[in-house]
Amino acid sequence: MTDQALPSLYPQKSSLRKAVPEWASTFAVFLFLAFLPWMHIFGWTDIFDSSNNFGRGNLAFVFAFAIAGVGFNLLVGYSGTLGLAIAGLFALGAYGTAVLSAPSDAREALAGYDWPFFVALPVICIAAAIIGFLVGFPAARLKGFFLAIATLALGELIVTIIRLDEKVWDGLKTNGGTGKQVPQFRVPGLDRILSVYMLSLGALFITMVAYVVLTNRRLGRTLKAVRDIDIATGPLGISSTYYKLLAFGISAFAAALAGAMWAQNSSFANPSAFRTRLLVFLLVVLIVGGVSRKWGPLIGAIFFVFLRQKLQDTQKLLFLILGITLILAVLILPNGIAVLPKQIRDSRWVKDLQRRLGNLTDFSL
Amino acid sequence: MSVVETTTSGADPNHVVASLSVEGLHVAFGGNRVLQGVDLHFAPGFNGLIGPNGAGKTTVFNVVSGYVRSSEGAIRLHGEDVLHMSRTQRVKAGIGRTFQAPRLILDATVMENTLLGRHHLFRWGHFAELLLLPQQRREETEARQICMDMLDRFGLADVAHEEAGALSLGSQKLVEVARALVADPTVVLLDEPAAGLGADDVTVLLRGLRELQAERNLCVIIIEHDLQLVVSLCPKISVLHFGEIISEGSPEHVTTDPAVIEAYLGHGFEAELAEEPS
Amino acid sequence: MDQLLQQIVAGLESGSSYSLIGLAIVVIMKSTDVPNFAMAEMGLVAAFMAWFLSGDPALGGVGWPFWLAIVLALAFAAVFGAITQFLLVRPLTGLSNQPLAVCASIGLGYASVFFLNKEGLPTFFDWFPVTDEGFPLWVATIMAVVTVALTYLMIRYWVKPLSKVDHFPLLLLTIGLNFALGSVIENLWGSTPKRFDAPWSGETFDLGNTRIGWDQVVTIGVGIAIAIAMALFFWSKWGVRMRAIAEDGHTARLLGINAGRVSLIAWAIGTFVAGAAMILNTSSTVLELGSAEGLILKGFIAAVLGGFTSLGGTFAGGLLIGVGEALAGGQISTSLQPTIALLVVVVVLLVAPGGFSRTARTREV
């Protein structure tokens, strides 16, 4: 131990950032989103006009996709494993909650097991996490593209199981390939859309807080070690297999939660909605927003839902544009939109400007 | 052809309890026999492991830390066999190591990289972390304190919150040494810690290592090409050549051993080297 | 017995096209080290091209002779593969993005002159407070020139070439390409299934008591011929270079092998083979957008069985899947067929990631 004062144990941010701690800015964003339905500030965007049901529904979709994006981000951005089973797990969340919470005495499209929604939701999410954990076993054995193909196949497998005929498996109650009606959970005192909005926002809030807490601390750095210095994790006492499995489990949990929220919002689930198409949607959400960025998935989800609503009449064009977006995002903006401010801040002319400003007035940005 | 001398200094395994001893290591990659019956005993203190390129030095480290399986032989840590242990278990048993090329997370801070070394010492799991339990937070703060002290010893406290990728290669290697040491090991394997370091960094590294060794009675095993450094630091040096120990003992003994000189320079240079003792 | 023979021949027929897709995937994997998820879609473009060129003018075709159409379509496929590599894959393998910058900016410039002059801002920008009518040509031209310049500069100078070859962006690129191509096909030719008749379609002959279609013979024969041609290619000058790149790209480059050109040739060949596979497959079934989806998965299974390296293993793997599928189709329910296929992928990857090949390549993405 030396007598001289050591630097702080926790990183010192620049003065502006230090003034607002990370938890406070996160809470502020969510507080703002919670009161957004009663504000009329996004009326000009039409799609995200939070004063009417259309805008609120779209925002709820944004939240649902962002939840899946956050989990995907932990898997891809932090642990560096490209697991593509996410579409299947999303479907599991959507169908699982729908089947479990549906009344048992109803007709085919709405038949289920009569569980309360708030029992069905955690059960399905934990089931998904366990499946994710099992899906992760290839991660322990396989590397790189083998893993990508195996997990893609597993995701598809879940969807094909959902599509199975009643004749093959009677208790499944997914109503085959024709689709399933989703029973709504209603938050007391709110109308349908507002209830979905608040439910999705709450789920996103929990996901986001968990993400911030976990990635800023031990789990975050350990997953980064698995991603970047996998070969050296042994002599650090880190079991990289365990952490890959854990990342799969957490992302599966988030994907199922997102699927449940999506189903609550769209009130009807169709197996064909969960094919490779959904994987591409979620990849767009992740990549456009920016891999391993906190607000990346939310930004990506806003972009995606905006595009989807704008091009709703021309679905064919939507897919073309999303495909091209994914290609261009990979080629041009490999770090995503959320990195833009940092990219600009680090660029040479901004540094130059800061230096000149710093000479004039001595405040740091 | 192996000339094993163990009587010249106090490094006789019969008198001092070896922290780490490897016996009869045999490793072959395909037909290439890298280690052919290596016996080494390392006591607390500084131990040098030198030899020409391709002699199998790093392979010894890889066997000890569990990257390479030895087809026969034994590895004993304080008398306990670790051969059956996984890499992670060996760390918990007290073997720390660094790599020739620094293996750091470049976009994480120096502090975070160093904290990785304490990973296996955390008692609370990630669920406690998620719930922000006070015990877990205290543990994290303690770990940060220990890491900051360690970084301070190696003159890295000022850059603790900078990204590791922004550091020079020398500083990165120091970070790796610090990361190996915060894990509270009893045996530390340092693979060329001074290669690529500037003179100042080497001074800091040696001072830090000497202090820690004295405080904790560590067994430090160093692979190094800088013979001068090894000679000045290690009372006991082992020389590896083509997978065999050709000489072992005090620096004076090893540097004048004709077998060593031949291994490094080939025939005909014995006289030249003898003229300039370093 | 006769039925069994018939099923085996049918299995060999479909297996032949699975094998060819698998071979195309392996060729690209060898040179560029990416599993091309867009392989079947790229081949499908060629199949649609062949249908379009040879089709009845009354049904929207051009009506050229069948063989001319086939030759042109396959030539188009090779060029298309090469262009894809040149524009999209090259920048991601650490080579110059100049071609992409030039093409993207010219394309965007043309599109903006067209839209700004004819229709004003697209409806996509309807929230932007500008007139709905078209701009005068000179205004549109100025705006387009600015767009071109900005796009070019952005891609050329802002986007930093990747310092290391990362497989994750490449993988995403092929997923995006897969999606975009599917939607291009849908936009150009619609999503209704089409009959694509070859001269041999419908012709049959009897072998003992078994009726065998000429299309089956042609498909199997062409498949074997292409596989042999590819095996021979790998002993030619470029083939040896390609194997060198696959074995150790870094050393191969140091020895003066132009990795970019090898990759270009591989993409051309891969797309050519995939085009042939899709033409054979669609001429014996129907030509539709969904044809690619099933084939890419089977192609991947074949490639996995060949350990992504062995041509023989891949070819045999494809045939095995085809025969297995045909035999299983007779015995087991067809509803379970996709589930079984997916299970095979997962199980094979888990149990034997190397497939038939002893030297499987397990690389990190």
C-alpha cells in the first residue's frame, strides 16, 4: 500500500456525464416513456403519436422488439456467440403464454390450460431459458458457423413443432399452422392498448435494468473475456462453456418475454410470422442499433417499426428494404447507429473544435 | 545427452519443498517430440527457464496450466497432483500464468481486465449481482481495491480507467502480469514478461515482482530471452533444449556450462562467450 | 420392390440437387470462409431467369429457345456471383470498397434523379414539409449530384475497412442477401408457383416394371457430371490456389496468391452450380419462391455431412438425405418430415460436427 492517493476505484466520466449517473439517465428515459401516452409531443411522427391507440400500439411493438434485441445483444455483442435460435424462442414465448393462459373450455383457436397470465409468463420465460441453456450445448462443442447453422435449425425446429398437427400431439393446442388467438391480459384501470403499452414498457424496463446491472459488472467483463480472449479464460478461472450457456439462457429468457409481449399486442399469433423473416427483423434491430450498445436495440426497434409501418401497404418492398438495410448496415455502419455520437465525438475535426473551444472557455464536454 | 546438475546451489529438491514439480513430461505433436522426459522442481523464489527458440519452454507452461496433456509424468503443486484437474481448477489451486502475446480485452478498461484475475475468488454468483445485494457489492469494491493496489505497484494506477487497447504493448504486458497476480496464486508462470518492454517498464516490473515475491513467498517461474535479466533476477535457472533439460543450477553455473553455450551458439563459440561474462 | 426402386430413384433425383447446393456452399466456404445462407436464393434467380427467357410470351416470358435460355441463365448466374463478391464481399474481407462506393453512389444518384423529378420526395418522406409534386429537372439533378458525392465520400472515407477479417459481418451479409433476393424475385415475378418445363419433362421410360422419368435421369446425370467437374477443377491451377487459401489463407497470401481473385472465381462457380441445381430442381417440381427455402437447409445438411471441406462427402451426403427423405416420406407422416430434417441437422452437428470428413474445420466466427 502506498500513501499517495490512488485514483478512484470506479471510472471517472467526463464532467457532463458524471453529473448524470447512468442509473439516473436510464430511469429518466423510462419515466418519460411511462408518461408518454399522456403527452402529445410525437404527434408529427404519426406512427409514434402516443396520444392515440395506433401510436401506442406501435410503441408497444417497439418495446417488445427492443426486449428481444437487448437479450440478443448480450449474446452476440457480449459473449460473441452467434446463436440464431432467437426467432424460435420468440415464438415459444408468444405461443407458450397464449396456450397456457387461454381458457380450457374454449373453442380450438382459443383453447388452453387456464393458467393466470402472471404465472404463465415466468414459467414460459424460464422454460425458454432452460431450452436456451440446452441450445447452448452446441456452443460448447461447436464454433462459428457450425453454431450459427445448428442454432438456426433449432429455432426452426421450435416453429415446426408449433405447426404440428393436433393429430400428432394432442396436448399442444397450438392450432396447427392456422394461428392462435391470444388471450389478453388487462392491467386494471387501463384500456386494452394502454395496458399492453404499460406491460411491454415494464418488461423492457426490467430487461434493461438487468442488462445495465449485469453488463457493467462482473458478468459483462467475463462475457467480454469469453468473446475476446476465449483461449486465455482457463488460466483466469473462467469456464467459457458455462458463460456461453448462461448467455444463451439469458437471451432466450428475453426472447420469450419479447414474444409474449408481442403476442399480447398483436392478439393473434401465426406460425409463419416466426420464420427466418423474424430472425432478419431482429438482426436489423440489433445491427442497425449497434452491437453491444445499451440503447442500440431500442433505436434499432424504433427504426424497424417505423419502416414496417411506413411500408405496410407494400410488404414486398419492406422485405427488400430490410434485406438491403442489413447488408448496408453491415457494410457501412458495422457499429450501428448508437455509435454515431461516439464516432462523431472521436472524429478528428470534433477533437480539433473541442481543443479550440477549450482554449477559449475552459469547460469540458 | 542430458546433463542435470542439481548440487551447485541451494535448489536441491531434496532439501527445499518444491512449490511446483513436474516429473517425466512427455509431449509430442504428431511426430514432433516437444518434451522428452522433463523433470523440473521449482522452489519459492525466482526460477528462470531459458533455452533457444523451439526448446519447449512454453510447452512446459502449457502442460502445467492445462492446455496440453502430457502423455506421461506428473505435475505436483505443493505435493498435490494436479494432472487430472481442468484449467479452471488449476487456477483455483494456485497456478497463475501470463501469455507471450498479451491477451487482454481491448475495449474494456485496464481495471476490468485486472478484475478478471479475481474472477474465481468471488463468492457471490451472478444472481446476487443482479439483485445488487450489499454483500456482493462489497465484494466487488474489495476486489477493485486489491486490483488498484496491484496496478499501483506496476505503475498503472493512473491508466486504470483507460481502455486496454489504448496502452502500449509494454503496459499491456504489465497489466497481464498484474492480472495473474491479483488471483492470489502461489505459483506464477510468466511467459516472456519483459519482451517488448522499455527500460523503465522493466524496472517497474522487476521492482513489483521482487516486492510481491518477498511479501507472499511466491514461486515465480520466468521464461525470458533477455539472459541478463534472468541472471540478475533468478538464483536458479533451468535450461531447456530440444525438450530436455541440459543444465540446471545457479546463474554462474549455467552461463559457463559448455552444453548451454553449445545449445545457444553451436560449436566453436565457447571461447568467445567465455571472454565476455555478463 | 418396384416401388422401392422408384422411391430410391426419386430420392436420388432430389438428393442430386441438394448435393449441388451443398457443393456450391462448400466452394464458397473454401475460398471466403463464410456459410452462404443466400446460396439457394442466388441459384433461384438463375432459375427464374431461365424460365423468363424460355417462357411462353403469353405468360410474360420472352420465348427464346430452351437451350439458349439455360446457357444465358447459367452465364448470368456466374456473373451475378462474381458481382456479389466484387461489390459486397470484398469490402468485408479487408479489400478496397471502391467498387461498392462507385456503384452505390451511381445507383442512388440515378434513383434520386428519377424520383425527385417524377414524383417529388417519395411517400416515405411525407412528414417532410415539402411539396408533393416533382422538382424541376435541374433541382433534382443538383440534389442527385449532392447525394452521389455524399454517398461516395461516406462509403469511401468514413467507413474504415475492417482491420481483421471477421466472419460475423459476412454471415449477416449473406442472411441479408438471402432476404433481399427473395423479395426482388417476388417483386419481379410474383409469388405464384410457375411451371418450368424442360424438353424432357414428363417423358418417361420403363426399366423392368419401374417407370422412370427422363427428368430424373437428367437431374442425376447432370449432378454427377458437375460433381466430377468440380473435383477436377480442384486439381487445376485455380483449384489448388483455392485449397491453399482454405488451408491457410495468411500463408497463401504471402506466397503471392491473389485471395480476392480466388474468392471471385469461387463465387462465380458456386452461383453457377447453385443455378444449375435450382434449374434442375424447379424443372422437375414447380418454380416458386419457397423452392429455395427447403433447398438451402438440405444443402447445408449435405455440406455439414461433408464437414464443409470434402466434395465427395458433401455429394454423398446430399444423395443420402434425398434417398432417406424419399423413403421416410413413404413410411412416416409427411407432416413430420421437416421436423425430422431439422432434427438430423442438430443431431449431426452435435454428434459429429465433422460429418464424413475427418479434418473438419472448426473455426471461430
